[in-house]
Amino acid sequence: MDGISEQQAAARETATPADAPQRGRSRRPFLILALVLLVLVGAGVIYWLHARNFATTDDAQVDGPIHRIAARISGQVESVPVHQNEHVEKGQVLVVLDSGTERVAVDRALAKRAQAEADVGTRRADVAQAAANAEVAQANLLKARQDAARYRRVDPQAITRTNLDAANAALQAAQAKVGAAQQQVTGAKAGLVAVQAALRAADVGVENAKLQIGYTIIRAPAAGFIAERTVRTGNVVSPGNGLMALVGDRYWVTANYKETELGRIRPGQHVRVYLDAVPGIGFHGVVTSIQRGTGSVFSLLPAENATGNYVKIVQRVPVRISFDDKRLAHYAIAPGMSAEPYIRIRAK
């Protein structure tokens, strides 16, 4: 028995060094699997916490006001004092058109107004003269009435028939003159009204001519950067011709979220916006509004679901996010850039 025990002990001592690596290798797959499961569980927890607190999408882009600069009158370009990609301020001159024709139009309108003013003065004098003539005629009529009345009160034996007829004739003539004088006053007043209307029209003509000459100088409607500058000195432009674009300084993000996520999004929520153009930096923003309508509703050809081949598709709704970060001014941000917003749907 002692001999067998000694043999078994010797065998165990002999097998131990060779079996140890085998046992280690047998445990390694289980350790790797456990580690992978631990990583997956951790990633799942992180994703769950992130999805629970943030709403994100990569279907988003930077937007901003783009002003299309166009001519309002025809003319030849005299100068273009701005260059491509240059920053301009509101009211800064962008294009100057030749104003020779418009200046002549202003002078013509001023001359027409001066003539209208002179006509008004003449017509007022005519009205005054007609009124004076009417007063004289009225005075003559009063005298003629008094004479006729006096002749009627005198004894018929004391005057001749001729004198009485002459008094009656003078009365009728005075009455006719009063009527003519009143018509003259009415006509003079009508003429004054006409020339006053002509004066107002002349004033409008002057204002329009000055407005046209103002259109020869095209100014920036807002502060921003010049883009798509196609106009050159010497070009002849027509009303509506595009000359350049002006990209405004204010930017925002339009993020298209799934309709299933809108229940958690509200105006006023804080947002962290990441831009592909500025990797690694998150800009602060705020949800300002949610469009009342999906993107497909406002497309050129809206979807028609009243057919037998209906397939339900999750729609996306534009959400507007305004930047609230002064650091944005240090980077070349432009409309059309890709963005990835993270809306915090739960407060910290």
C-alpha cells in the first residue's frame, strides 16, 4: 500500500507542471467572453442613459439668412466696391449704377413741378379777379333794383314810359351780369382745383424721380459676407437680375427629428451642437421652435396616401435651434454645414 501511494504521489508531482498551462488555457475563453459581456453591458447602460437624457440626430444642418441682391432698375454698372467673401455692414454700398438718365429725370420733374406751381398762382389770381367781378356785378344789381323800385313808387304821371323801361332793362342786365360773374368764379375755382391736382402729380413725379436715382446705389440689407458675386463693372443690368448674394451673420440649426421623438422636445431646452467643420467642440444652443408640419408636406410634390400602395414611413419634422455661444464668431461657420445636435430632454 505504501508503494502504491508513493507511486501516485510521484505521478501527481510529475503531471503538475504540464497540466497547469492547460488549465489556464481552458479558463481564457471564459474570461474573454465575460469581458466582452461586461463591455457590452456597460455600452448598453451608457447608451440607455444617453438616449434617456438626450435626443440627437445627424439629419441636421446650419442655416442662415441669404439675401439675393438684385437691381431694381436698368442701367450700366459704374462700380462694385466690394469683393467676394468680404464682410460688409448693413447699409454699405455694394453696387453703383450710372445715374445720368435718372438725374435728367429728376431735373425734368422739378421743372414740371415749378410750372405747376406757377399755374396754381395764376389760377388763384383768376379766382380773386372773378370774385371781385362778382362783387361789382352784385353791387350794380343792387343799384339797379333800387332804381327800378324807385321808379315804380313814383306817380306814373311824373315819369315817362321810356324811363321806366330803361330802369327795368338795367335791372335785367345787372342780373345777367351777376349770373355770368358767378359762372366765372365757378370756372376759376375749377381751374384752380385742376392745376392743384397737377401740382400734386408733379410732386409725386419728383419723389418718383428721386426714388429712381436712389435705386442706382444698391446697399447691403444686413451685415454679412458677400457670396456668388457675378456682377462686374461695365455690365448692363435689368430689374431682377441677380448680382450677388449676401450671407447674414446670424446662424441657426435646422434639425429634422423623427416624429416619434417630438413628444420629448420642447422650446427652451438646451442643446449641445457639434459641427463637422469644427470637430471636438460643442456649441451651446437652445430649441426655439418646432415646425407645424413635416418636411414632406411642404415639398414640391407632397405624398398622396389615398392609394392602395400605402407604406408607412416615419416622418421627420424640422426643429429650429438657435446658437447661444460667443465662440461661434471665431470660426468660419456657413449655411449648409453638417451639424449633430444633442437636445437635453431632462434637466441635470
